[in-house]
Amino acid sequence: MAKVTNVLLVGVGGQGTILAARILSGVLQEAGYDVKMSEVHGMSQRGGSVVTFVRYGEKVYSPLVEKGTADIILSFEKLEALRWLPYLKPDGTIVVNDLALLPAPVLLGKAEYPYNALDILREKAKELITLDASKVAAEEVGNIRTQNVVLLGALAKHMDIEEEIWQKIIRENVPPKTIEANLKAFAAGGQY
Amino acid sequence: MKLFLSGDEAIARGAYEYGATFAAAYPGTPSTEIIENLIPYKEVYAEWSTNEKVALEVGLGASLAGSRVVVAMKHVGVNVAADPLFTAAYTGVNGGLVLVSADDPTMHSSQNEQDNRNVAPFAKIPMLEPADSQEAKDLVGEGFKISEEFDTPVLMRITTRIAHGKGLVECQKRQEPPRREYKKNSPKYCMVPAFARQRRLVVEERTARLKEFSETFPYNRIEWGPKDVGIITSGISYQYAKEVFGDEVSYLKLAFTWPLPEKMIREFASKVKKIYVIEELDPYLETQIRALGIEVIGKEVIPNMFELSAEILREKILGEKVAEEEKLDVPVTPRPPVLCAGCPHRPIFHVVKKLGLTAMGDIGCYGLGVAPPLEAVDTTVCMGASIGMSHGFQKASAWLGDNKKAVGIIGDSTFFHGGMTGLADMVFNKGAGVVLVLDNRTTAMTGHQPHPGTGITAKGEATEEIKIEDVARSMGVKDVAVVDSYDLEAVEKAIRHALDFDGPSVVVFRRACALLKGQEKLPPLEIDQETCTKCHSCLRIGCPALVHHPDKSVTIDVNACTGCTVCAQVCPFDAIAKVGGEVRG
């Protein structure tokens, strides 16, 4: 069967993983691939753990990524990267935002947060890219709300798709006033 | 033109392209986006109905008036709409009527996991099951045609992965089918017993014709490959089967799944050596295929609950063991959904827990009141159940000699959906229940749809705002109060008063959902670390803006804090104040 590439976008409800997944899917469609994207919303959006599966290739059937088959995991938060780690294939890549969002049980003092998540990820993943997207967005772009696109910039470096396509789809998907900032964010993310 | 659409978006697009002029629904995951995506089309009237039963009745009326109609709901909504549905099967339609049931295997956002394919044979209406977004769009058009040609409502059954999964869809321009004229026809539309008995015969004759139609329906198709193994499947299960078996087997892929194409199934079965029926949830296809005398492998290997996946098929059919997950030597702490920072439901749950009340809950965000640390809700059953159950609990307790009260906790949209009849029952039957209505001015859980109490329609027009307290008073409730949810003292006082009142009480707690756009922004709070004794009283309200640090200190995340002040009100040491402002206790 023709190869299908699997990407997971994971994070916390409200972080904007869905917009990022929409841009990624638009890019893949523009590049001529068959694309499927699957997410679950509803109950999970209230600050819960969220995952969006994106699969692309010549022909895609199942919308779901199977465990141990993800080529890339883009994580908007450290603990979420650990949670979805079982989906990564042995030679897969993780791009992770160096951000800790504490889940309710930790806020309540009933559980611990794995602050050493990046060390564990470094051990387990063949390739690990870490960046502090909010810092990049604030300091290099000057717009904290471009964090998603900073992360997409870092992801794009590990996917074989022309930069022009990314730029075109970003233009089409962000508010007109923020196009320049988002393109800058995309380029900044690509430095990691 | 190819668009990247979810199944829900594709159904909306299909309704638009195939000339729908009318849509009605009550929001419910995973069906909500169907109507949301129809609202912007100026050619289509769309409404959020009060509940699913009303939505279907409104849709049936619109069909009689000559519209092509889509009515959408989640699986449990079909239970609510079952009454009109089972008789609409007798009356038939005028303009094409497609009822979408969005089922939720694994219960990502639902209270049960029913397989609504069973509704089709039960109600005796034809059923379509799309397997991806393209089919979801196409089958709306087919559904309208079938509905009009066979004079019947058509059930389109989708599941979460179809509804929320996106794929590429070839789109076309809108068609404008001629409006179908309404003609009075009492023997067809008045289901009094004498006429209903005549229509019962019509339904049976229609089913026989639909059975023949199913044999020729182009979306029921055989994909021949090697014939050692044949797979009979439908809906999302087809995608999982293709993912695992590719071109190594033969497929009978069904999209018209009631009535089934028996000849096609027999023909397929006669040409393959071994047959697997691959379907999610109930053995719906399997039971009917076995009844034809065909030997198949089905639920003895494939689970009858929760979502199916390619992984499950690999394990159960190919015997490929899924690799054990490597154990990490750090805690992968769960991240359950929580009530948002500033959620106006929180103070009510806090008081309900504090008073140790038995609380019958309902369906909505306030289902999260079940979770720690609030743990305030005793039951969650269905839309509106809080009121009926609290009445029953109170009545039975009184009858049996003690006088235990249970409070009913219900949201504003849910009150209109299924709460009003329960309240009338409580008043009528001399109950003394306490109904707490959490009025957050929207249908929050499903993404902020308006409802009869919001004063705005689906299309964004201003309309009459029905006030819950007025409804309660007009039903004869003598003890009615309206309280600001953020005022903890007033909340407790109102609940205590209602508990003491000899008769039914309704307390409306009014404060907009913290995520609702256009609300006044309040300044965030901070904790004075000098005054704070680390008693952790504030943590008991379970607000995600409160951060508990390893050294036991607590701070407030100013970016998350909405300034609701509920934590400040529970703090016994007046340690919490507005940033740079006065302490309030």
C-alpha cells in the first residue's frame, strides 16, 4: 500500500491545536495529497487533553492514527507529549513546546507534574525538537498570539513541503491584520 | 471544487447543494455543526428548536409545506424525537426529509452508547450510512430523492468519526428543485386509528419496494479482490477494514442499510470462502445476514462496545498483538476536563456540597460538577431528568415517612428542552422539590448556541426572551428567586430558603458563561502570600486559575483568572483581593 504519513497534534483544550491542524491539512491538500483529519470535541474542550490526527498520502482510509505509527508528534505542552508518546513510531520525531500547563489534579495538590518531561522524551524519541513558542512569539515576533504558527514553523522544517505553500495557506487562515506577524512567526519557528 | 470538510460540514453542504430550504435541530455533540454550517446560507431557514421532538415536528411541518428539510440530532436526541418519528413513518412526507442521527461510540461526549441503526427497522424507515465526508454530502442528495420518491422520512446515521473527521469533498453548485405543493390529505396525515391502519399497509408495501431499491442503489457496492475472505461492512468500519486488509480481500460495502439488499448479500456470500461482518457496536448487519442463513464471523471476535479501530481489527482478526506500552518512570498525570475558571456553576456546586444535599443533576457542562473536588452531583441521566427525579425522590421520601429532599440541578437550555414538563408535574402533584436552574445565558457545552431564554435566534435575530422565573411562576410555583451565581452568600441563603419552603421552589442562578463573548471583563485577583495561611480552602472550589505549588503555597494565574471573586469569598483569612485592590472576604 502507498505510504501514508501520520501526524499528531496534541495539547490542552483551548490552546489552538485545531487551527494549527486546519492549516496543516490545508497545506497538505494544496500539495496534492489525500488528507484526513480527526479530532474529538465537546466534553474534552474544557481544559482536557486534546489530540488531532492528521494523515496524508496518495489515498487515506482510516482517519485515526494507530499506536506506534506516528511519524511526527507536534505537542503544544510537555506532559501531553509524554501522554501521546506511545503513538510515536521508533524513528519518529517530536516537536514540543517547552510549556507546562498543570492539570486539575496537580493544581489541587493531588498529583505531581513530570517537570523532567523533556529528559524522558529525549531518551525515547529518535529526534526531539524543543522550543519555547510563547517566548519566541513574544520576543522574536512581538505577538504572543502567534504561538501556534511558531510551532507550525518548527513542524514544517521536518516535513517535505515547499515553504510557499505554507505561506499561502497561513495567509488564507489567519485574520488579515495578523498575516505579517504570522509569517514572521512561521519563519521564527523554522529556526528550531 | 474540493473542500476539506468534516462529515457534519459535508451534510450541511449537501443540504445546501441539493436544495434544502429548511433545517431544524437541538444542539448535541457530535451533531451540532450540521445546523451551525447551514445557518450562514441565506437560501436556508435554520433554527435551534427547543428540543429534538420539536425539531422533528417543525421539520415535518416544513416538509408538508414543500421544503426539502434536514433535521439533526445526537443519538439520544432520537429517543426524544421517537414519538413523531415513528408516526411520520406512516404519514410520509411532502418535501424530502432527512433526519441525521449522530451516534457517539465510546461516549466521548454522551451518557450512553446506543446504536441508532436499530431505529430504522424499528420505525420502518430507510437508512443511509456514509463512510466519509464525500459520501455524507452525496447521500443527503440521495436521501432527499428517496424520501420524495418513497414518501418517507430517511434516517442518515453517522458516528463521531464521520461527524468530526475531515476529508476532501468535491462540491457543486446549488440545485433548486421545484417546490412541492401542499395538498390537504387527511387519510395520509391524520393518524387516527382508521387511517393509521390503512397507512400501516402502505408502510409495508413501501418497505418491499425499498428492499428492491436497495439492490440497485449505487452506494451499495461490491469491491472484488481475492475471494478467500469477504468483508461485509458499512460506515466508518469500512475505512478501518480497508486500512487493515487493503486490496487483499473482497468487500461488500453497504451505504443503504435498511432494508438490506438481500440478493446482493447472497451473491457476495456465494462467491467468497469466509465472511467477516465488520461493524461498530451492535451486531446489526450480522443478525440480519445470519437470518438469511449465511454463515459469518462477527461479534464472536469483534467487540460490541466502544469505537472500532484498525488496531482492534489487526488484533482480533489477524492476531497481531498490539505492542505493550512502555512504562515511563514519571507520572503521566491525567488531564480531565474541568469547569472553566470563572464558571458560574462552581459557586452553586460549592454550596450544594457544603450543605450535603442529595442533588439530581442533568446534561450539560454542569456534569463536570460530578468530579472532584466539587463532587456535588448524585445522578446524571438525561435531558430534564433532574426535575422529575428530584420530585420522585422527595415524594417517595415523604410517602415512606421521612422528609428527605433532593435538589434538581438543571441548565437554562436544558430547562426549556426537557425541564418544563417535569416542573409542571411537580406543581400538579403537590411536590415540594427544589429546582436550581443554572442560567448561564447560552447552551454552553455544545459551543454557545442560543435558546428560548436568550432573546436571539439561530440566524442572529432579536426575539422574545422567555424568562425561566416567569415560566415557573406561571406554572404555579410560589417560591421563585433569581440570584447572582457569583454571590456566594446569596446563593446559600436562597438554597436554604428553598429547602425550608413547604412546596415547590425554583431558584434561578443567573450569570453568563465565562467563555461567552461580549461579557464585561472583571479584574483578576491575587493572593497576598503574607496573609495566606495555606489552609487550602480556596482549592476546594476546584478553579483551574488557582495554582498549588510544591511548597504548599497557592497563587492565582492572572491570565486564567476571570475575577469572579468566588475564591475570595471562600477564603477565611481575607487573603485574596483584586490585583492592586482592596481585600474582600
